Amino acid sequence: MNDQIHALQAPQGPAEGYLDHARVGPLSRPAAAALAATTALATRAAPADLDRMFALSDAARDVAGRLLDARPHEIAFAPSTSNGLFTVAAALRGPGTLLVPRGEFPANLYPWLRFSGRGGPDVRIIDPTDHLGAPSRPSPADAAPDFVRHRHITPDLLRHHLTPDVTALAVSAVDSLTGHVAPLGALKEVLGPDRLLIVDAIQGLGAVPLETDAADILVSGAQKWLRAGWGAALLMIRDRCADHLSPGIGGWAGVTDPFAPRHPAPPLPGAAAHLATNPDFPAAAALGAAVVDLFAQGGPPAVGARIRTTLAELLDRARRAGAEVLLDGLDPGERAGIGAFRLPGHDPAIVHRSLEAAGVITTRRGEWIRMSPHVTTPGAAADLLADALRTLTHRTTPLQEPTCPTI
């Protein structure tokens, strides 16, 4: 155990071929410094140190409000994206129906399913292929299955499913496989002021500009594009949707007087009413430092432009190697920092392992290889990718799966 701990203490940054920020964004230096400094405060735990920890959390909430175009009291810290979504699911009142597109990441599905029938709204899963009619024979350039090519919900499709019982839509700001950016403003316009737009923003926040002003509720962890690690996620609940929610799991940290002689005490105003307990203060400080660093680099527009440029180069290198790019027809503004490809005639598991062996770190989702660079991704990453794919495509004998012993 001690050897493992000592090994972890050696500081190492991501490899130059690291293209997996949609899975885990290695801690940025400002976030790591804030995490270490706040953890040091916790080791002393003097009254002044504890006050400083609370102040850092408040400062992180304030700068997050600037990022989300929200008032500070509309923001609280949840432990994770999933926890934040479960917090909202516990608070969301029925009756009614909540819509979720099929193909959503499971974190944005299970909270609604678990609370359906427990006071929450019913759940209706929208199949984005409903409007396609009978399947047609795909062209080679459009050979991905309809379910993959049409994972995302459009305003027209939402309008088609907008029955009187619908009270909310839960959607990802950016699709975790295709990188497609949801048109949040247009979706909210279709929903109108009396229905909630609930956004899981973890695959977009910190990577590209998002229409966060359209979201009534937004949840986002910090361990991906914000590069702030685990332990703190943003939970934004706008004042305009307060009437739709009750403090479902709001605990002692979410009331005005936790030591009142009678309980429950009145809830705090804003998102804090839904807190079960205090946040992870070092994690909140790291998140705040990451957002400050994001603004120092020009904010989401500047950072997003650089990420998209890098991704475009990577996808171009993949195309030159004969790869098929998923949703290749997306306009630049419709794709965030995620792109996926497959190499026809090659086992995707072998492609994924070969890339890793060459120092190119990606995620495999079924037959697709997902790439997700950041502003820290060097130009050499594209060369590594191109060399690895060239090696794969120029082999004269097919790769064979290794035989694994039965255990």
C-alpha cells in the first residue's frame, strides 16, 4: 500500500497523445494548486482556516455564476453530475411527463426513472428516429445506423412529442459520442416558459460556448473539460423554476436555521435549498480555480475555437487514413470537442489498443473510436494519430485477437 501511495506522489502530466478529455480531463495546474492549498487548510482546521475554506467555496460559486449567466444564489455544489441530477429528480414534482431522448448518457436517465412513481413525473423516452419512416439503404458516406446518426433531439422532433402532459425535457448539452451541440435556445423556445429545460452540461462546459441562459436547471461535474477533478459539480436552479421544485433531499445545510427547535426549518433561497450537506470544499475551490483559468484563456469562445481547430485536424488525419467520421456533415459550430471515427475492415478493439500502444489515448464506444482534445493538446498528437493509423492500414496481414487464458 505504501509503495502505491509513493508511486502516486510522482507528478506526471498527460502524454502528448492524450485525446480523452471527454472521459477524464487531467487536472489543470490552477485546479491542482487550489486543491492542494485548500487541502492544506483542512489539515490545520483552525477557525480562520475553516472560514477561508467557506470563502473559497463562495468565490467559486460566484465565478461559476458568471460562467453560467446565473445569480450566485442560483448555484450550489453537488458531489457529482449524477448526484446533482438525482437531487433534481428528487425535487421535481409530479404529475406530468418528463421527456428524455434515447441515446442519452445513462446518468441523465436513471434519476428520472428512479423517481417516476415516487412523486416525480412519468418518463417518456423519445426515439429520435421516429420521424425517419421506413429505413432506407445508406450510402457509404452515411453508413452509420440511424440510431447513431440521429441520436439528438431537434426542435421539430420535440414539438412533435410536446403533448399537454409534458412538464420537462432532460437533455445533454453535448452528445457524449458524436459531439453534437444541442440547440438549447431553440429547444427552450419550443418548451415555452412553463416547461423546464434540464441540461446535463458536463461534455460541453469548459469546452465550447453553450446557451446556458436557456437552461432552467443545469448540472455539470468538473472532471472532464473543466479539468478540476472529482468531488464538486455545479448545480444551477434558476429562480424562474422554483415553483416546480421542492427540497427533495434538502438537508440541514439547505435550511435557514439548522438548529431550530422545530423541524423542518424554512429552506434557504435558491439552489442551496437542495443541499443535503456542505460541499467538498477543496473540490469546490479547484472548480472555482478552473473557471478562473478558463476566463484567463479567453473564456469559452476562445477556448472552444482552439479545441475545435485541434479536433478538426485530428479528424482530417483520420479521414486521410480511410476512416469514416461519425456525423461528418456537422457544421463547425454544431460539434463540440468530441469526434468519433471507425476504420472500415479493422476490428475497433484492435484499433483502440494499437492507438494506445502508440501513445494515442482515446475511448472506444462500440465500433467507434472517440477523440476529445483540449487546448493543451500539442500538434504532435495529430502526427502520432496519423502514424498509428498508417501502420494499421498498411499491414499486409490482418491482426488477430490475442488468446486470453480463462480465469
